[in-house]
Amino acid sequence: MLTTLLRIVKYGFQNFARNAWLSTATIAVMVLALVVFSGLIMFNVMTNRIISSVQEKIDISVYFKADSPEDEVLRIKATLETLPEVKSTEYVSKDKALELFRERHREDITISQALEQLNENPLLASLNIKARDPAEYGLVAAYLNNDSIKPFVERVTYNQNATVIERLNKILKTAKSGGLALTVFMSLVAILITFNTIRLAIYSSREDIGIMRLVGGSSFFIRGPFLIEGIIYGVISAIVSTGIVAPLLYFVAPYTNVLVPELQLWSYFLSNIGVLLLYQMLFGIGLGIISSFIAIGRYFKE
């Protein structure tokens, strides 16, 4: 069995070398597909970082009436934290709110003087609430409207942020759906083109296949070298495509860093190059094997 496998691998490499032009054409097509695949991976990474960054900036704030006891506010905070929709809550006391307001307007002399003339703190205590999913802010806002909380609440900022939250949800769903659809489409195109090039390689070896059939070669022995060819195409294509993608990312990284400062695209690529190359290998080998398997099957049926 081991000898048979070694022969299959040997013949696979021989077929690859013998059909140099066809092998080059196949690799070129697969490299193009893998470059697009890599681009989709990096696009998804950027999209997720952008969405995460926007999500971190969105919350809803609950402002409490001036006469609301702090114990009640802390009780409401504790009950909110038990909700599965709530990711985190931050309590901002009246004194803390005044301190933040002073800091934010420290260069505005008019506001500073007006605050000095006031005999009391005009600001309200509040809770800043972040949901686990932007779609769940509506549920949190509805919970704040129940009878045990409503008497202490002055206002909730959900309605002000609802439009932004709704748009974020649409962007998130569209980006995920679009990325998945484009990945599937490019995979089908790559399989179709690779299938045709491997069919040409099989056609050029039709005499050898006929001889092997006449001498009683098994189906596995005949098909095996072409599957090995598919694997070779996938491995080489993955390495070449990574070599192409690396300088492209290095070139565009300064521009993407301005758009998404949290990402640092080039640093992300260097720190994850092993995983990305593995994904490329798996995707490329998968394309090669699937295309070879279909092409061989079609040939044997004819």
C-alpha cells in the first residue's frame, strides 16, 4: 500500500512537471482566487474592527430625577446587570458628572464662571448602559419603562440613539451577508476555472490513462496522481498568493490605519501570517481536490 501511495505521489509530480503550461495556467487562476480570498479575510477583519469600534461608542444613558436616592439608583444598576442583554453599566454620580463637565469645558470661561455662580449642582446622576448586541437596546429601553424604575427616571437617551443603532445593525447584517455571498461566488468561479484546466491536463494524459486501464490499473491508482496534482496546485498557489498579498497589505496599511486606527493592518498580518497561510493552504488544497475529483469523475463517465 505504501509503495502504491509513493508511486501515485511520484506520478502526480511527474504530471505536474510534464504539463508545465497547463500547471502554470491552473496555478495562476488559483492564485487569483486565493488573493481575492485573502482580501475577503482582511476585509472581514477590518469590517469587524470598525463595527466593534462603533459599538463601543454607542450606548444608552438613563438620567435620574434630582431627588432620586442614590441607593435606588444603585439598585436599578444592579438589576440591569442581571439582564442577559446588558454587557456593562457605568454609574456617573452628580458630583462625577459635574467634574467631567468642568473638565470638558475648562477652556470656556463663560461656562466656568456660570458654574461658579451656581449654589447647587445642576447635573443629574446617570447610568451609561452598553448592550451585548446593538439590536437589544430596544429591550433594555423597554425594561427601563417598568413601574419599579420609571418613577425615578428623568429621561432615557435611547430614542436619540435609535437611528444610529438601527443603521449599525443594517451595516452589520449587510457586511456579513455580502462577504459570505462574495466568498461563495468566488469559490464557485475558482472551482469552475480550475475544473476546466485540470480537464485539459487529463485530456493531454488520455493515452497514459488508456494504457493503465488496459493493464488493469485500479481506479484509485489512475485517479490518485490527478488528486495529487490538485494538492500541489493548492499548496503552490497558497504560497504565491501570500507572497503577493504581503506587499499589497504593506502598501495599503498606512491608509487603512487612518480609517481604522485600532487595527494596524500590517502588524495584524505579521502576527497572524501563520494562520492566514494555513487558511490559504486549506482553501487552495480544497479547491484543487474538489476540482480534480469532479474533473476525473466526468472523464471516467465519458
